[in-house]
Amino acid sequence: MIEMMPAVDFLHYSKIMLDETTLEQRLVNLEQTVAELKRLLIAAPTPSNWLEKVTGSISDEQVFLQVLEYGESLRHADRPTDETSDQT
């Protein structure tokens, strides 16, 4: 004689199985993505010294100084007035 599982137990069991299947599929997808990222990393050219790459990349020093001033003004724009007057 076959004993039937109560409906509540069956629903609980099927939900667990679905969750495990979903988790397993997500794990497979994650492993494939990691493998692809590793493959891309290995295939990527090895960068030389990063400093050598950026040295000379700013051809107009005056524009660079203006960018620095602009960034500083943005940083100070959100400060309360009493804070900015203390630093001048």
C-alpha cells in the first residue's frame, strides 16, 4: 500500500525542490560567468606601468588647472557658509 503525502507536505516539498533547482541553476550561471570573466582577464593584454600610461596624457596644463579649480568649487558648494569662510 502506498502512503500518500498530505497536500501541505507535498507543496512544502515541491517548493523546497523548486528552490534547490533554482539555486542550482543560478550557481551554474554564476560559475559560467566567473569562467568567462577569467577567460577575458587572461586574454586581456597585460598593462605596463600605469604611471607610464598616464604620464603626458594631459596635454594642456592650463585646462587641467581649470578642471582642478572646478572640482574644488563643486566640493565647497555643499558646505555651509561658516565652514567655507573659516578656510579662507
